[in-house]
Amino acid sequence: MAKIEAVGTAVPPYTYSQKEIIPIVEHMFSDAFPDIGRLLSVFENGLVNTRSFAQPLSWYLEEHSFADKNRCFQEAAFHTALLAAQRCLENHDTKAVDAIFFVTSTGIKTPGLEVDLIDALSLSGDIERYPLWGLGCAGGVSGINKALQYCDHYPDRVALLVCVEMCSTTFQKDDHSKSNLIGTSLFADGAACALVSGKRVKASGVLPHWVSSYQSLQPQSQKLMGWNVENDGLHVIFGRQIPSVVKSWVVPELTQFLQRNNVSTENIVSYISHPGGRKVLEAYEESFQVDKKMFSASYNVLQKYGNMSSPTVLFVLQEIMKQPQKHGNALMTALGPGFSSDAALLEWRDA
């Protein structure tokens, strides 16, 4: 089986508490919402304590063109992803990496940022490149599945997954929709990398090994999550019915996926779930009928970092990997535009 050997994470340098962010948001949205005080309760109810951004808060009060926002994305994404990759590869030979999978949805660049990372990390010039754009919050799980499948097919090879998002650089100060208001309370910036290797590559310890992958699209649900692309940049689409969709569609689909692999929820020793928000995690708990402590790593990441889109689930994985793990199955999940549900069935076992 292919396996995940290491995870490295990083966030940009500007970190703020929710209490520091609330006055800025109140100033921006007070004219549009007479009941702004009631709506700002989302900051307290969402369980997020701190978040990190590509720029200081004052930058988000200024006017910026799409080009300016994208340049900011490129610079911040490169430096944050580089730091995450360096931490991930700290004890590994960079020349041994055969493929790089690069995931983002919050900015664009051609050639992609993975090319800049290949140079900066002194990776091999003949490395295979797999840029993946537009997967949103599901990108972390979709990316890890693709890296694991690659190393399962090539058991002597090593792959590096890089997920980086600068959600804050997409912020629209003049967009007074409720979706944008909710986004200001939840989304943040960050990067995460995972080192994946085939079964013939030596490693040590109890590591998560790949068992099976899953991806499904809900029909006619494109407007539930994603971007509207306008002249001034990317405008967030964030449907309030997402937690109910977790209960009605996501969990039943995941249950069938587990059954096809002869696994039940009783066999799951760890849930590695992208913390899309408090209500999403609670919907998982209720639908799977498991104790809240099974999602403690997801809650911890949500509180400390917010929702960084695709890298967030790898922050959760890193937190779980820091603790001794007993043998058993793990379920890694995330939701994204499409509307899509992505999952990886893993098994903790000796490398």
C-alpha cells in the first residue's frame, strides 16, 4: 500500500483574533445590514479563535484590482507553500521526489507555482507535475487521493502534495451579500504539504496507508459552493444548506463507500475531517452517531486557524499524526464545489 510519511504546514505572518476582526467587518457591512449586531454573532458561534492572512487588516479596507489581488496571492502563496514544503521534507531527500501535485483555487499563475517550488526546493528537473485547480475545500482530500494512487501504481516512487490557499486575497469589500459576510468570519490563509511514497520505499513508524478513494458529485448542485468570476475578482458562493446536505446526502454516500470496502463506522479509529465550519462537523457527528471527541483534531484546527480551504484537512492530519496511533482504519473527508464529496479510506499500520 502507498502511505503518507510526513506532513508540513505553514501560515502567513499576519495573525489576528476574531475580536480584532469584528470591528473591521462591522464597519464594512453596517450600512447594508441594519441588524449587523445580530449577524456578527456568527463570529462567536463559529468556534474560530484566530486566523492568519496574507496582508495586515488595513489592506482589506483598500480598493484592489483583480490583478493586484492575484499578485498578492502569488507572492504570499509561494512563500507560505515553500515553508510548508521545507518542513515536510526536513528529514527527506528532495531529489528523491518523483512527482508534485499542486492544489489551489484562490489565485492563478502560468507556469504554476509548483514550478517556482521545484526551483526553490532543488527538486529534480525531470519531476512530474500535476497542477489541480478549482477543487476548493475538497482539494486536500482529492489531492492526497491522487498522490496515493500515483504511488500505489508506482511502488518505488515518492510524491509531494502541495495545497495552498490565500482565501483573504479574494475578499470583496464592496460585496455585501450574506455569503461574503459569513466568509469574513470563517476563511483564512495557509499551506500544507504531504510526502507520499510507494510500498517499496522504506519508512518507519505507524503511518496512514491507502486503502480506497471516493469522489461523488451531487446532481444539479453547482450553485451550492464555488466562485462567481467578476471583473473585480472572485466572489464566494457559500450555501447555508451545506450542513443539511451533509446529513441527507454526504454521510449516506460515505456509509455506502465504507460498506463497499467491508468497513463500518465501528472500525474507524480516527476521523480526519476538513473543518468546513462548526455546523458541518456537528452534522458529521450526528449522522455518523459518533462522539464529538472523534473530531477533536478538526475542532482544534478550526479554532486555531479557521477554514483555509484545501490545506486545512492536512493540518488535521498533521495533528493526528503527532499522537501515537493504534492500528485501524481512518476516514479522511472534505466537501467542495461541484457540489462534491471526497474521501480517502486509510489504514494505520506499520510502515
